[in-house]
Amino acid sequence: MDADLWPGGEYDSKTIISWTITTIFDDPRIQRIMRKLASLLKKHFTRVHAYWVGPEAIERLRAGSRLTLNVYAGPEFDLHKNSVGSAS
């Protein structure tokens, strides 16, 4: 398959799993969709390293929740509250 969607969300009250959407499809229509998605993300999310993080997730992170790739990933894969600085 040329596109992947890995939905994330709240795993439990202290863990948020990141989501991923990717494509390697070179079709101009697909590339326009991906650019539109990126434009929407930039308006409502904050970039933290390689991730786009929503305002609620940033609040949860600052309150002590874990933001990670998956619940079994080691802490080296987590975003940490000092990563977001004073961004909101």
C-alpha cells in the first residue's frame, strides 16, 4: 500500500499515543491532499521535534502524561514536557 494511517489517541489516563499518516505515492492529487493536511496541522498544532502536537496533548504532557510512539516503547521515544518549552 502506498499510504499509511496509524491512528493514535489516549491509551489510558496517563498515556497518549502519537498518530502517523504517510504516503510514498507520487500522484499530484495525493500530494495536494498531504499539503492541505500539513497546512491545517500548522494552524492548530505546535511542532515539537518531528511531531505536531495539539493543544490538549501539550496540556496533558505538562500535567505529567506520557506522549509516546506506543505503550511498549522505551522512554527515549517519548516527548518530554521540557521539549515544548513555553509553546501553547
